[in-house]
Amino acid sequence: MFIDTHTHITDEAFRGEEEAVIGRALQAGVGKMILADICSAERPPVFGLCRKHPGVVYPMVGLHPENVSENWQEELSELERWLPEHPVAVGEIGLDYHWDVTFKAQQKEALRIQFELASRLNLPVNIHLRDATEDFVAIAKDCAHLGLRGNLHACSGSFETWLQLCRYGEWSIGVGGVVTFKNAHQLPEVVMKVPLEKILLETDAPYMAPVPLRGKRNEPSNIPLIAAKIAEIKGIPLQEVEETTTRNAIQLFQL
Ligand code: NI
């Protein structure tokens, strides 16, 4: 069995097809899927779908950095009301300076608050990080006392960044379709160097479909294509990637 540790089945790209998407995933051997949360509007569908598929679809809860704007404090308090429904992680949270830095200070503050929340609830964090590595490492360092553990979703950083972060918590990397791209930059090298025990599979569907489906709508059933590429890079059997990454996900998210 494979696990998709970061997916968005409630995205509008799948509207009305959610059940078929889950069915195709199960058919492909992807037995569990974790839905990444981004903001309050997303939570009723996310938790609704998880209630319908206990033991198969699991929720995270978190305010995505791109959704940090004027109302970020209200957004953070809204999040608390979903805690009784047992999200398996606080995510996706993080920093994103790629398109817009208007709310940079608020993004950093929201990240700290959600780190504290994860620590208080003893939950892992699922990190979205783009063009903000330096600030992220600084906050992780400041928060080292929280004993954070988590996953760098859609990991695009260097092996050195991962090593550095590991001084301030327990970090895995989430590997998705990008690893199959010709222009995957440093990701194959990172996958080669990071131990398999610290790697998780993810699609980030509907985005980032792996080759040969690149550019099409992605979905959790494509996880085996990503696992096969990791097996190729590491020179190990596909089954080892399947078993180890599944064990990693079950441990980290307590599935
Ligand atoms: Ni995502």
C-alpha cells in the first residue's frame, strides 16, 4: 500500500468526482490520503470528505501562507474549532514570498503561532515553503524548544538545508511529481542523499502531475509513478520504497 501524504481532493478541479478519484486511488494501491488544508473556506468540504472515508482519507488543518492576509488572526482562531475532529497534522503552513510579500511579517507570525499549536497538540506540521528558506530556518531555530516534527511538502530545497533544519526538529521531505521532471533541479540529488526513512510520497493533486502525465490534472492514483522514480534514483526495489514510505507516513501522522 502507498500513502499520498499531501493532496487536495476537495479542489474545484475534482468537483463532483471526489468519490471516483478516491476509488481510482484505492485501485492503484494508494490506500490512504491526507488532505492538506489551506483556509477556513476549505474546511467544511475537507472534513466532510474525511468523515465519509474514515481510515482512508485524513484531514490536516492549517492556514496556508498565501492565505495570510488582513484577516489572518480570525482565520487562525477559526481553525481551532476543527481540532475536536482530530486532524493528523497542522498544515499546510509555512512561508511563501514568491508572488507577494505584502504580508511577510504576518506570515512569519502565523507560522510561529501554528508551530506552537502543533507542539501543544503533539501533531506534526506539513510545510509549504517557497523563496523564504532563510526566514524559515531562522523560525525553526527559534522554535527548536517546541520539539517540532514534520514534513517539507514539495521539497525544493537543498540537502544542506534539510540537514540544517534537522538540528532544530525532526524533518522528512515530501516528494511529488517534480522528481520525474527533466528540469527537477536539485531534487534527484536530494532524494539520493536523504535516507528513505525520511521520505514521504505526495501528489499535491490537482497540481504537479508526474511524467508521462505532466501538465494534466494530477490525482492520488499517480503515486506509484513517483515511487518508481525514487526507486530508480536510489537504485532500490519499488517495493522497498512502497513499504518504507508507508511506514514513515503511518509513524509521522499516527494513521
Ligand atoms: Ni498543497
